[in-house]
Amino acid sequence: MSVTGVAPAPREVLFSHVDRLVGSNVLKGSESLCKLLRFLAERSVAHPGEPIKEYQIATEVFGRPADFDPRLDATVRVQTGRLRSKLAEYYALEGLEDEMILDIPKGSYSLSIHPRAVIEAPHANPPAAPAVEAVPGSAPVPPMPIAPRPPALALLVLSITCLGLLAALVYVIAQRPRAQLAAPAPPASAAPAAVQAFWHGFVDQPEDPLVVFSNAEFVGRPETGMRYFDPARDSRSAILDHYTGVGEVLGIHELDRVFTSLQHGIRVKRGRLLSLDDTQNNDLIFAGSPSENLTLREIPTTQDFVFRLADSGARKGDLEIVNLSPRAGEDRSFMGSKTVPITEDYALIGLVPGVNSGRWVLILAGTTTIGTQAAIEYVCRERDIKLLLSKAGTSKSGGILPFEAVIRIKVAGGVPLASQLVALHPRTGG
């Protein structure tokens, strides 16, 4: 990784600027960003000119596992973008007088240190001497010299001008509202208040939540056909567990967008790689139902609404959401349309306490992959989040209270078009 200006700037100079940034109001409390800044600075000194990989930052700075895949986990890109913005904010406010500037050029993970550019006032060209027309028959007249302005007079004019500008500046500042002086305006991409309230429990921790997407067990081959693994008859068959649905993919993209607006990142992991340690020490967001996201069967999950295979009737064997505690006007079972392609689906949205205190589990699961996509999009839209907040309520800290809900989704052409909340139960137990 190359660092501009490291040669003339000794290590002590570089790290004195790093320490100043870490202690600033802009970066104070942002432990992960400070750690990233120090890492980039160390690399710039220890390995000047050597490029650094996203994988190195992920594993050495953010503690990602050896199987980290930057295509699935945008943590490094998100955090680097946040640090880049924080550096620009610092030099526009607290570091306005700093002679040296640290930044991260876009499109790279390199740290650059360089002197602050000084904008010089343009030099005015002296006016040309006035031309004197010669009289016919007379000797040529030399150009008339221009007498220089007395230095004292020029200084007086400049002083008066500066005083006028200073007085104008003082007047403007005095008339500016106090709130405007107290803090810089929030970034244009800041999430709405309702979105911040819904995701409060997932962004108040320094660690990024784990988004766990389904990758069901299949047997067979893509070329000849695959089906769900059946332990009763497929005990010796090779299992394919690296497939997921279209809805999960599109939904995770939407989650990444929302968390970026919240100035936070996410980590993505497929269900079969989720460990017990992961479930105990992380906030979890599950994309996909327990029929495919098998880890959901082993952790705290919803109580009032559960997924089951219908055991009787014309739809026997089809996946349904069962309402174990139906309230007035609520259905006892929710099942998508039988037609292919489907025209209607149902999805479960559940926010429940995690394995350990202070941790959360959010379940976003449809009876099909299209329903899963709709559930994720539902909790990323401001208008739908406002409805959930009004029904579930908020805690003293401002976050939404635990709940379980079911939405109905209208589908056309394999795309979720509209979603409607059909049931919501506030969570009363642990």
C-alpha cells in the first residue's frame, strides 16, 4: 500500500497526526474506525508501496474468519467509506488549521498524508502605460512612467478592507442560530427516525450484526435435477448446501443499503456455517424459513407463529405459517397460493431476544423465497416500519419492542408487489 509523503514525514510525525485524529470529537467512540486508521498507518510505514487486500483488513482488523468472502460481506468497504467521510469531516472542522492531511483515496485502501494545499491569491498584472500619440514632425515621446502607489497608502486601504470583512463575518456569525453552531448538519444519507428506531438494537453495538441466509440441503445435480435432502432415503447421498434463493440475495442487498444509511455495516454468513459461538456473541438477522435456514431450529425463535408442513387436507406437505394463539379476526393458518407461478405468499417477521442478554434475533422468512424478499423489504421501508412501531411500541432507549408478525404479499411475475400486515403479537415472554 502506497502512502504519499511518508518519506519526508517520519513515523513520529505520521502517528502524531493519527493520535490527534483518534482523540478528536469526530472519531471519539468509533473504536472500529480508530483501529482501522491505526492499521492503515502501520502498514504504510512497515510496507510502503505494497498494496493491501480487503481480506487482510477483514481478518486482521475486524476479526473475520478465514473463510471471509468480500463478495458476501461488505464490512471492509462500508467501514473504509465511513472512515474516509470522518477524515473529511475532521479537516473541515477541528482540523481546519492542520498543516498535514491524512486521507484515503477513493477506490483503494491506501492511506495518504500530504501538506494541506495553500490557495494563493492571483497576482494582478500592472496596468499598461497609456499610449501617447506622436505629433508629426516631432521627436518620439517615451512612455509615461506610472508612479508606484505609496506603500503606506496601500497598507491603509488593505487594513480598512480587512476590518470591513471582519465586521461582516462577526455579524453573520452573531445572526446564525445557536443550533447551527453546535454541531455540523447530519449527512444527507442519514436514515429516517423510524428506521433508526427499528434497527436501534442492531446498530448500538460496535460489532456488525450477522445476516444469516438460508442454504438448504439438496441432493442430485443441477444438470439432472435436485431435491431437498431426505435423511430417510438419502443417508449416503452427497449433500449440496451452497444454494440459496433469489429473494435472499435481493433482500441482503436491501439490508446493506439500509445499514449503510445507518453508518453501520453487516456481515453475511450462510446458515450451515453458523456456529454456536456466533449465536451467543452476535446480533443475528435470519433471511429464510427454518425449512431452508436450518440453524433457526436450534436457537430461540418465535412463539406464536411457527412454520410447519401441512399434515392433512389438499395442501398436505406444503409449508404454512401456523398461528398458535389466534386473536379475534385472525386466521389460524397462512399459506401461499398453490398456483405456479404463485400470486400470493405469506412471510413471518419476528424480533426476539437472542441467546445472551443484550443480543437480538430478527427472523425474516417467507413460505417461499419471494416472501422472504418481501419481509426484508418491509422492514427497510419507512412507511411499513412506522406501522410496526405503532403496533409493537418502543422501549425507553427508543428501539422497537420485541414482536411477532405475519404479512400477506401479492406477487406477479415472481416479484413481490404489495405487502399487508395481517397479524402482529407483541412479545410478552423471554
